[in-house]
Amino acid sequence: MARSSPVSQGMFCLSLDTELAWGVRNEPYFTDYRRRFVHARDVIDRLCTLFDRYRVPATWAVVGHLMLSSAETRPPMSTLQLPRPENVDPGGWFRDTPCGGVTEAPDWFGADLIERILMCRTKQELASHSFTHLAFDERRTPVEAIVNELRAARAAAHNFGIVPKSFIFPYNIEGYHYVLKNAGYLCYRGSPRQWYDRYPAQAKRMGRWLDQLLAVPPPAASCERHPSGLINVPATMFLMPFDGSRGLIPSRSRLAKARAGIRDACEHGGLMHLWAHPHNFYLHPERMLGVLETILQLVVEERDAKRIEALGMADVALRLMGDGALGEAQHAAPQAIGGMA
């Protein structure tokens, strides 16, 4: 739970990393995941229905390429012209990326999904998740690639009249904060350090599993202003899916963990920030949607009691700025790079 200011109400935020094939195209399990993408449109429609039923805004962080209806309506800069990270095979960065459109390649194009989200009666926030799910790794990805990604993502969003103010880093790898600030973003989702992060990879995975099984309360983390001027709206709980060994963790553990985070946010006027991917709902959708609906019911109960408010990421940042809880940026951002200001 993120503590930021002595405000009277807590805040609940839900962010969804909306990627389809772009988020897993370089992963060894890509073929397995791709079989699940057939459920994408049904799941996103059902999520939108839930958010309308409970009047909860979510922050949908969308890979910009999904905002295209076809290859012919790409932004002026072709994705094939984007610089690649230094550790990626230059011929393979877009090797598996098809042309066509929503009909021919629905895993790669999703303008219809954006239209569905915008149809929600409860206004949803459309945030950016880059243009092609490129890692913002300052050690390996050249700044020119980042600038081009942001420019292309902005052009794609412009087709829907959207100017994203929130950013969620692909792979949760943070970097290039100043470039984001110069591109006009207000806030980003940070990843607070967890108790199991101190351990090697295998032990870390086990720790993450136990953390969910035992319903360890979400960590205390602060919404803070980054030196760039961006506001960090940190995630506090991942809504773990039911695939593989994670399916052994009962729903009640996820609910107990979420309940603890919501209660703490209400008691301390802080933030409970739940996050997931829509593709986490593709396998066992009834169980996942059931857990999420119960969490939303808990939020609505507290909202009706005036103890919590459901907000998108940008509104969380704006509220904290209005409360004077964040102070001013510690340092001025460097000069804009690549004309992104």
C-alpha cells in the first residue's frame, strides 16, 4: 500500500498492461500464449462490463501498435525504421510481425479493442505502454529508439483523440524518465521492492508464490515525484493468474491479500494499486473475473462509505499534486531530446 499524504480518503487504482502478441513475441512460451489470444476480445469486453457495473475507472496501458486498424494506417514512421536495442538481432526485431489488419492479424492489431474501451459508460484512462513493447533499458536500448517509440505511440493515440498522460514501462524495466517527461507524460507506474527480491532467481520465484499463497499484505510504498518531474504511482499488488503452479493458490489468498491492501489504504489515506494483463484472464477466465469482481465489490463498499476513491493513474497523480503532497521536482529536466518537448 502506498502512503503519500494525509488525505481523508484512500485511493484504489487498477492498471492493465494491454499488449496481446507484442508483449510476449520474444518469449519461449509465445506459441502457447498465442493459442489463448482467441479469448482476448471476449475477456476485454467482459472487463469493460465489470467496470461499468461497478463504476470503476481502470488505466489501460496500451501498446501503440494495437491502436492501428491495419498496416496501411500506421503512423508516418514505419515500425521497420525504428532503431533496435543493441542486444537484439537486427533482422529479427520485427521478423514475426505481420502486415494486414485486425481481420488478418487480430493478435497484432486492436483498434476495435480501443473502441470497445472508449465505449464504456464509466470513463476509462488510456495510457501508453510504448509502441512495440520495447524495453526502456538505458544500458541496451539507444535513446533514438525510445524517442521514436514515443513519437509513434503518440501518433497512434492521436487517431482516437487521445493524449496519454500515464506511462507503464514494458517488462517493468524503468528508464529514460526525462525523455518521458519531455514527451508530455505526467506519471508512471513504478515497481516497489518486494521482500523476496533479495534472493536469487529460483528462490525469488518461490518467494513470489509464497507471498500470494500466504496473502502477505501489499508493501507500503510512496507515491513520489521523480527528479525528472514525473510522478511515480507505484504498483502494490499483481493479480496473479491461475496458470501452472500459480493455479494451486486458492482464490481466497488473492482476495485476502487485496482486502488487506484496500483496508490499509482506507485506514491511512494511501493507495492500493492493483495491476494485471488482460491475457492473465484468458486461462480460467471465470475464476479470474470472479476474483476481480469480488475485489471491485470490496472497493465499492468502501467507496459508498466515503473511505476510498477509485481513480485512474493520472487522476491519482493530479489529486496528490492538488493536495500538495508531492512537493516540487528536485531538478529541472534536461533539454528535450529529439524534439519530444
